Amino acid sequence: MPCVIKKYGHFGYFAMVAIMFVLSCRKDKTSDLQPTPYNLEIPSHFPQMPIPADNPLTVEGVELGRHLFYDKLLSIDNTVSCASCHHQVNGFSDPNVLSVGVGGAVGTRQSMSLANMGWQQFFFWDGRVSTLEEQIFHPVLDPVEMDNTWSEVERRLRQHDKYPQMFYRAFGEPGIDSVKASKAIAQFIRTMVSAESKFDLIYKWANGIPLSPQEAILFQQITPEELAGYDLFMSLNGADCMHCHNGPLMQVQIYSNNGLDATFNDLGRYNVTGNPNDKGRFKVPTLRNIGYTAPYMHDGRFATLDQVIDHYSHGLVWSPTIDTNMEFITHGGVQLTAQQKAFLKAFLLTLNDPNFITNPKFSNPH
């Protein structure tokens, strides 16, 4: 430093100190804009959520994803958002039999619920992708959904008055691209945890998990009919449902041909694998919030929960790829009585989570 003073005098020395101070301030300012880790509370009776190392949850990322989820600018004509086919009041599913995209284009399958997606191992009814981030890429490009290009979406986001700054805060660096957009939406969807239903109390009670004092009080509101329905649900000689719907997620992550048809208009998993044994097999969905998520099945053919129960009771149809868990196929179903059907329905409705469909953290921020 003395050589600097000799050449430039004291003014040069103080100028250099000032420059170093400014650079130091800029560095501190940049560090202040690093995303804030998001504290996602995992229910005590749930497994830990497998969150990708390259897409950790952050407060800013989740908020960005929430805005993008509800924004119709993702579609070519600014008429369709993710929320257009995933309504919060319907457990983030679609009340339409088949989902409707831009220009009134109609899809071929019913939109699945987005509850507890952070624990899913594969996505879509046919399981054609294995990560939530990858799944999010598809609707934008699908001609019967958003019918857009990611390059156009990126252009719109860059020209937006708020999104450039939101992306910067979410990822700690400037720049907008499809990867960041999908990561943000995935972050938001992973926060959509549904675990505050009557079923959660039944599950804890049945598995010896202690109830809190408040939960113990709420458990007293569960009716004998609901508990009888739970027993039927879990019984091999009753409704025999637990092979495909089990655990806190109320879902076994497999593909199944559940006896809907003798021949298939939609080949399901076969379209992905080309394996003849996969014809008519579809991803087993969660039963959580089932009272909110009508219509049911991959094609939305059943309008009511009663029709679903009737199907498994006496409407099963044999085909070469029928799931081996359909043990009562030779009888057409499990042959429930009218009273048993009423008990089973009462239990299934305990899977409804009113807080999930009203939680302001998941609502439209626009």
C-alpha cells in the first residue's frame, strides 16, 4: 500500500478504501437476498418428504410458485392456469369429468388431486414421469391444456412487472427460465400437505400413535358408523380396500387394473411401457379428500361416491390384466349389503380435510 500512496497521494489511498467499502456493501446486499429456507411441518404420522437437493423449499420460491400456479399467462391465450384444472375447493382436483384446456379443448383423462404430491414416486395416471418438476413441464406444452411454448412463457415472465424480481429473490440470482419456473411451482405444490381429517385421528388410534389432548377430544366426535366403515375398509372379508389404499397417504403407489372394463379405450400404463401386462392399468390415486374430488376414476365415469362403492361391491369386470388384488372378481365384487355400503361411505368421508380446502396459504394470491 505505501507504493500506492507514493504514486497517487493520500487521495488515491482513500479512494481505494472507499471502493473496497462499496464492494463490501454490495456483497453484503447480495447475501441479504439469499432465499429464506421454508419450514415445512411434516405430520408426525407421515414419512419424511423426499425433497430434491437441487430444489430445496424456500419462502420466496414457494410464493413464486403460488403466483405461477394461479397465473393464466402460462397458457397461449391467457385463459388457463394450473388452478383451472386443480381447484382448491375440490381438493385441488377438477370437478369436470374431463379437463378443459385452451379454446375448449377436452382432455382424455380426469385431473388428479394434488394433495400430498411431495410423497409421490411417479406422476400422471400412466406414470410417464418420475419427478414433480418434470411433470410441471408437460401441461404448458400439451395442445389440449395450455398449448404454449416455454420460450413464450419465459418471454412473458421477463416482461412482467413483478416476476423478474420474484425470480431473483426465489433463486438468489437474476434470470428466468423454464427450469426455475417448474422448480418454483413444484415447491408450492410440495407445501400442499393434507393431514387434518378425522381419518388422521383414526389412523393414529389404530396404529397406537398417541393423540394430543385436543386430538383426543376430537376423536370423541368419530361415530360408531365411521369406525365400522374403517373396519370394513381394512377387512379381507369386508370391503377389502387396503391392498391399494393404505398408510397415512391412503394410497399404495402401484398401477392397477381395477375391473372397470373388459376392453380398453385407454390402455393406460401400456402406452408408456409397451408391456401387454400393463393394458388397462392406471396409477392408484389417494383417497384423501375423496368427498371433494368427484368425479372418480381416470376417465371420471363415476359421478358419486355411491357409484364407486357399487362398482367394487358388484360391478367388477374381468379382463386378462385384472389386478390380482381384485380377489372377488368371480363374484363381480365384494357384495356389500346396503348397511355395509353406508358404513363404508361414512368412513370414506372421514378422509375429507376441511382445512386443506380453505387454507389461505394455498389460495389465489392475485
